[in-house]
Amino acid sequence: MDLGIHGKTALVTASSKGLGLGCARALAGAGANLVMNARGAEALEVAAGAIRAEFGVAVTAVAADITDEAARADVLAAAGTPDILVTNAGGPPPGLWSDWERADFIAALDGNMLTPIALMKACVPGMIGKGWGRVVNITSQAVKSPIGVLGLSNSARAGLTGYVAGTSRQVAGQGVTINNLLPGIHDTDRAVSLDSGAAQQAQISLAEARARREATIPAQRYGTIDEFGAACAFLCSQHAGFIVGQNILLDGGAVNLTL
Ligand code: NAP
């Protein structure tokens, strides 16, 4: 399917690895030029170079911590007025509800709520000016079904979800759609880190921790970054203009919901 975004510019933050990389690759595959970002310059350059070579699109890579205001300004300056924005950042660490202090919540809110909001605030006016734009925020299945050890994530992402619910309906009439993609477990470094924690806690191997988690998913496996990227690219496509303010689970059926 032609997604109708050939030649558009997409800013994809936190995209040298994992789900962000999956989105960047799928958008490049549809012909979008990219601005990619991550903190580590080396992995970012490798990812950007591979995308240039495979898809022949222009890729600008900006090594920066997207949660830092000054660094974020550099990323936004490189992106100019993007047509497409995919927001992403690392997730907060796991822990116990009774251990988290104010500073832990502030860090989580900065990373997973206020950073995507700042990115939207910076990019959406340009999209409105052009009468066309697409925003996809990578959030989490924790928005629909809380994950106990990820209380910081549950909290921060709920705040972003509320913001998107209202804001998406305010800008839809100007050709801009904002939606959230909610990953369940996907095969990325983040999954390895979560499984390592579970393995340590249960005194089992990493492979056993993964097998136990896979057994809880109706699809009986982890998602891939290519599957995730394809869904993201569709939401960023010309065909998705009537999808507004939605929270779309990509979780292999893990969240047991009727609606
Ligand atoms: P990942 O494999 O660890 O990749 C994270 C990417 O983001 C890397 O490119 C990393 O590069 C970059 N990054 C992290 N923090 C950043 C920052 N402050 N500024 C700029 N770049 C940053 O993680 P993932 O699995 O793709 O997860 C992406 C998001 O989805 C996270 O918020 C995670 O909590 C959420 N999520 C993931 C899953 C899953 O199963 N994978 C499930 C639910 C939710 P650098 O380290 O070099 O910066």
C-alpha cells in the first residue's frame, strides 16, 4: 500500500534502537525523510547510516537527551517544521510503590509526559500551518492495564493520555491527527532489562523469565519492532486522517479487554 507520505519529513525521537527504530525504518520505507535522535551518538549513526543505505531517504541524526530542554531545542532546530512527529523516550525504572519519592515522579513525568507534550507544542503549530500533520506517541499497555512494578510509567503515561485525549480533538479540524500506540512486550533491550529484573527476583534464568512471560500472551511471543513500525507508519499515512485521539494496543492480546 502506498502510504502517501513520500517526501514528508518525520521527526522520530529516541530512535536508534527498539520501537523508535522500528517506526523510523517503516517511515523511511514509505519514503519519508527522517530526523532521528538518541543520546548515544555511535548507535544513532549506525542506525541512520543503515536507513540511508537501505531506503535512500535523507536522515539527519541528532545525538541528544530528548528529556533535556536545551538538547531538545537542538533536535527541534534540526527538524524544522516536520510533517510527522513520533515521540518516544526511555521508560522509567521498575520499583516498589512505597520507595518512589517526588524526584522519581518528576523524572518520570519529564521523560514520558512533559517531553512528548513539549515536542507536540513545538511541532503541531507548523503542521496546522500546512493543514496536515501526524503525531504518534509511543506509550504503553500500562495505560489500559497497570503494571505494578512500573508505577512511575503508569502514572506519567496516564497524564500524557489525558492530554492527548483533549488536544487531539482541538487540532483534528486543522488536518492534524494525534494518536497513541500502546506497546505490550516487544523484543527490544527494554524487554531484556525487564526480564532480567524478573529473573533475578524469581531466581530463574533470563530464558525462563522470557518463556514465562511469553506464556501469558495469547500470541505466545513478543512483538517485533517491524510490526510496531508498520502500525506507526499507517497512523502517519494519508489513509489515517479519520483516526483521532485513539489509544491502540499492540500487545498480542495480552491485555484482557472486550473493548
Ligand atoms: P529500547 O530498546 O531500550 O530503546 C530505547 C531507545 O530510546 C534507544 O534508541 C535509546 O538510545 C533511546 N533513548 C532512551 N532514552 C532517551 C532519551 N532520554 N533521549 C533520547 N533518546 C533516548 O526501548 P524500547 O523497548 O524501544 O521502548 C521504547 C519506549 O516504549 C519506552 O518508553 C518503553 O518504556 C516503552 N515500552 C516498551 C515496551 C517493550 O516491550 N519494549 C513495552 C511497553 C512500553 P540511547 O540510550 O542511546 O539514548
